[in-house]
Amino acid sequence: MEWTIVGIDWGSRVHSACVMDGEGSVVGEWEFEHSGEAIAGCVDKLIELAGDASCLRVAIEIPHGAVVEALLDRGVKVFSINPKQLDRFRDRHSVAGAKDDDLDAYVLADSLRTDTKLYRPVELPDAGLVELRDISRLYDSLTEQVVALANQVQAQLQRYYVQLRDLGRWHEEPWLWDLFDAAPTPKKLETLRQSDLKAILKSHRIRRYKPLPLLEALQGQKALVVAPGVAEGASARIAMVLPVLRAAHQQRRACEKRIESLLKRPSPEGEEETHRDAEILLSLPGLGNRTGATMLAEAPIALQRRDYQDLRRLCGAAPVSTRTGGKRKKPSVAMRRACNMRLRNALHHWANRATQVDERARRHYVQLRSKGHSHGRALRGVGDRLLKVLVVMLHTGSLFDPELRNPKAEAA
């Protein structure tokens, strides 16, 4: 089959396309805008040049977006590549480091023609995974906003109101926000009634503090001596930030509920395998809804293919070895940096939690630490083992059973 190779350089407003034949000769080059009509016209033009959609191969950096989805919808084969690899391919054509959109489109097409095996085929995930990915990423974004806003509040409390600063975690305990509303300054705190504090604690179901001892402890602390206007200005600033903090916190809670409903909803027709995978994944120790949603949404192809090596590379569990000076020299091993950071963080939290709830994971962690490995390296080792267990479970279609142990492995 005579392939028509296409490279598309993605832009925010304008995209560049380069078309070449199987011999590497450029057939056409053009730019098209990021609009429904322009993208559809570009896809039609590409199919017309190739003669049939099955004869087209398209290379692009970003494995998602309107251009990718329009191509896949018409039956075109799309491939993506890591931007760092594309930089290396660009050096073939310009050692001076020149870079422009037309050159990138040409490099994408030419490298796909000569090094197809280094590209990753792009497939459309099912609709449920697309929504799960967006909601999961939104949750992380809202978490960053909540933490940033809470840090602003604590920075202002540091200036004039240390009595409230260390009562709890300001980024996730709404009762602290209500307490500030009731007593925004140390002077207001002196007149705070026990009944008001009791109502706040009761409404938020806070049991670690008793109203009277807490009130006595707060009012018994000596207030900071500050310049005139500092307390008024800082309290006004906090009062303006708190509504934004409350709104972001509420949206984050809504994301949690949506993630839970997406993971537990009945399987639609054609998505039985995906939802069975979710059930298997969530049965593993230490894995909650948010971490499980990240794993499902960020590594759908690796999970569908049951590809352990690809999964551990994406999660950063696979180390990188470097060896120079011949085979007799011992290679140096370092942590993998080129990976999906959301998957890396998810695996870190998963492994950390697994060491707390699963005895075998805890023993594995202790063994790695006893060999001199750092905390992070030990958690990566635990996470790597969990990924291997996950892939085996996906192959067999079975849920995690802590009672199942390999006697030989256990003895070893």
C-alpha cells in the first residue's frame, strides 16, 4: 500500500500541515484555522490527496483535540510523539536550532515515514473516560486553587491573629471559616460567646474540640501587638477571600461526587470492559476513587492493552539506566523524569496508602528501606509491584484477594 504521510503542527489559532509521499517528496503544504469549517475542509483535502482515508497516516504532537478527533472520526490513522523526541528529530534538519511551524510539520511527516515504531497510535477513548478525565483534572485544578487561597488566609492571620492560625487545616475545614466570620479580629474574639462557638462546632460535627475549653484557650492567648489599621485591613482582605475559597471548596466536593458516580454507574453498551477494569482497579488496596479515576483517565490505552512496561513508564516507576565505557561497566540508574506527572503523583499516593493498609506492601517498603533506599525510591518500588499485580488481575479478570499468595514467592 502506498502511504500518504502527513505532519500537522498544532497551534492555538492556526495549524500547519505538510503532506509527503512514501519516498519523502513533499506533495503539499498549507495552513488552516482552528474552526469547524477549516478543520473539516483540511480533512477532506487530505483524503482527496490520498485517495482513501485508510491510506493516510497523520503525525501530531498532541494526542487529543478537535483536529485529532476529526481525523479519527473519518477513519484516518493518527500517531503522536513526545515533544522531546520531536526535538531530536528536528536536529536532523537544522543543527542551528531553527524552529518554525512549517519546519515542525515537515519534521513530523518525515520522522513518521522513517521511524513509525517510535510513534504512539492514537485511539478515541469511550465517552465515559473522556468525562472522567476532565472531571479528574478539574478536581486537581480546584485543589490547587483552594490551597492557594487558604495560604493567603493563613498569611494574613500570621500578621495579626495567630490564635486561629493553627486550629486546623484551613484548606479543607469550613468550620474555621465560620469561626473567622463570627470573630474576625482578636477584639471580636474577646466577646465571642460559648453558645456561638458551640453552634459552629455542632453544625460541622467537630468533636475534637469542646466549646468551653476551646473558647477559654483562644481568649486566654495574648494578642499580637500590631500597628493601627493592620487588623482591620487584614481581616477585610480575608473576608473578601473566604467567599472564593468556599465556592472553590464546594465545586471540589461536587467533583468528588461526580467522580464517584462515574466510577459506579452501570456499564453502557460497548463500555463493559472499561467498567470492569474500573471495578478491578478499585479493588486493590490503598486505591481510592480520585486516584483510581486518574489511573483510568490518564492511561486508558496502556490499561486496555494490559501493557505493564508502558504503564510503568507512564507512571515513572520504570528507572532509566545509563552505561558508558563498555558492557563490563556497571550502569548508573536514575529516576525517570519523562512521564505523566498526574500518573506519577497518583502512583505515589497509591503506594503510600497501600503501605498503611496492606501488610505485604508494608513489608516490601521496609525491605527496600533496609537496603538503603530513600522513601521515594521505596514507594516507587511498591508502586511498581502494584502495577504488576494490576496487569495480572486485568489479564485474568479477577478482583484483588489478599488471601491469595504464591507460596514460593512468599518463602523467598
